[in-house]
Amino acid sequence: MDAALGSLLDRLQGFVSKNLFLTGFLPIAAFLSLDILLTIAFFPSSRNVITALFALDLTEQAVTWAMIFLLVFVAGLVISSLNPWMKQLLEGYYLPETLRKRLVRNQRNELHNLKQRRKTRVPELVQYGRAYQTWPKELAEARRKGEIKQRFANNEPEDTTLSEELEICKKRVSDLYNQNEYIPFSEMQQLFNKLEKEMRAKPASKIHKLDQLHVNFREDWLEYALEEIEMFETTWWTERRLRFPQNTHNLGPTQLANVAEVHREYGLQRYGLDVELFWLRLLKIVKADKEFYPILEDAKTQLDFSVAISVLLMVHTFFWPALFWSALFLLGVPTLSPYLLILLIAAVSLIGAWAFYGIAVQNYRSFGEAVRSAIDLYRFELLKALHVSLPKDSREEKELWEQLATWTSQEGGNPILYVHEETQKTTNEVDAG
């Protein structure tokens, strides 16, 4: 099935691009087919049109189907062409100013809540880091003193059980560990204090429970707790960088808007390169890499497809109920199950639009990662293509990209002087002669 679909896409690519087929023709064909089925199901009078279509002779049917295909193709072309506008729509670009400001505040609150999650863990990260360096040594010293104390007593220990307080602390930490949950530093510290105190008083080598607890604390629980909080820190920074721009003044009203800003911010912060300004130039360089470019193209197609489906489902959420009520009350067209139709179509379309919006956000992250990789790998090749000398270091590179941005923008600026390699070679040969 996958091979057949791939073959079909390759053949259609001779007539239209794969991006156009997947982001324009296919979505509009699927939605129109769904709309026809819904029309037949809920508007009985529309079945006469379908019956009349199939009653035509073969020539008339062929012409009719060709016209339908052409209309669907044109509609798909329009949908594909409107994809940049659809992205702006999902980014909240066309929202009223009052609603836009409110949504920006919501995004700012989400960022604040994200920061608060880390704020509660940062002190524990420091504490666990110190504890990992000192606690094993302190427990080893406590164990040594307990052994020495018992050696001077010159007899077997009378009490070979753990104290009730130590058992309680052990159970709390053990339960969190077994359930793969985070172990708060306060719990670990209480267990450490009780364990150290008991090991100073009793010989761990002669008390199996105490010896096993020492091993579990040192080799399992403490390492697990440190790894968990370090993983949280790494995950938190990844989420922070992918969801929100570093410059909080550029926060957008939607998740997609913020991911788009993160996408643009990467080149500017690291290299001084404005990806929106230089993307078409860089794309020409990327296309020369037959292995990397398909990755970028697939990421872009997935993004465009999810955006198109999300917007079409949003249209369905309002279009069908409006069409139904217009047909029922304005035109008097008989229908079936009116209230069920409104609720079902609106609810399913809205849920689908929300789901595909979330997919679009994830696909934008993947596309952004592909673009960031292209910037990392090919920015120097672009400078060579522009006949500009490569910078000596990162500081000079930022200055160069900023100068190029000024030069290529409407602001103008001083032109960057260069000598073409072939011209320089000819000049050198003349001078040598």
C-alpha cells in the first residue's frame, strides 16, 4: 500500500509538486467528498442531483467529472497558495487588538508558570549536587566508626533491627523510587540523617538490613534522585527554548506564533543572520544537498498539511451549522435530525481542528529544527555564493550578517566590496606577466 501510494505521488509529481498535492489537492478533495456525503445524508432532496449525474451518458459524465476534477484541482491550488496566510491566521496575526492582548497575557502566564516549575527545583538541584559529593563519604565514615565501636565492645550487637524512624524514612523514599516519582530533597536528607546516626551506633557489616539500606541509598536512591532532577533541568530548558522566544517582548498570542518567533530568533541570536531575509538565498544552497534537502522538504510538507487541515476543520465548525440553519429557516429545505447535525458536526470539527492545531505546532518545531540545521551547516556556503570573505571569528560573523541584512534591506547602507575569484586570478596572472 505504501509503495503504491509512493508510486502514485511520484507520477503525479510530473504534473504537480508533492507539496501541492498533499497540502492542497488532497485536503480539499477529502473535505469535498465528506461534504457531499453529509449533504446526501442530511438533505434528502440533494440525492436527485446525484441520481441525475449518473443518469447521463458516458460522454457527458466524462465531461462532468473532468470539470469537477478541474474545479477540485483549482481549489487545491488556492488552498496551497493560501497556506502562508493560514499560518498567520493560526499565529493570531489577524485577531482584534483587544483579543490579541488578552491571548498574549495568557501566553505570558504560561511562561510564568513554566518558570515557577523550575524555580522550585533549582535549590534542590544545587543541594543534590553537593549531597552526591559529600554524603557517600560521610556515610562511609559513619560506617567505619560504627564498626570500630562494635570491635571494642567485643561481642555481637544486641539490636539487629532498624529503628522505627529509619524504617519510616526508608519506606517513603523506597516507595517514591519504586513508583518512578521524584524524591524531594527533604525526604532524602531525613533518610540520610537517620541512616548516618544509626550507622555510627551499629556495625553495618553484621546487620544485613542496615548494610543493604546503605547500599541502596548510595547506589540506587541518591543516584536516581540526582539523575531525575538533572533530567528535569535539561527537559525544562528544552521546553523553554522550543515554546517561547528568549526575548519575552516578542511573545505572540498563540503557541504557533511563539514557535515561529523561536524559529526566527535562532539565527539572529547565534550568528546575527535573519532567516526570514536570507531564507530563499540559503534554500538555493540547501537544494544542492540531495540528502539533506528531502528532510527539509518533508518537514515543510507536514507543517503545511497540518495547517491546511486545521483551518479547513475550523471552517467546517462554523460553515455547516450556518448552512443548515440557512437551508432550514430561510430556504425551507427539508433536513434530517437538525439539532443532532449541528452538535455533531460542530463538535467533531472543533475537536479535530484543535487536534490538528497541536500537530501543526509540533510540526513547526520539527520544521524549525530542520531550518536551524540548514543555518548551521550552510551559512558559510551562502557567504561564498555571495562572494563575501568568510569571517575570522563569531563576533566578526555577526557583524557581517548584520551588514548584509542592512545592505539587502530597503534601508540600503554601504555596499560590501568584494573581488570575484576569477577576476582576482586574472589580475594576478597579468601582474605576474
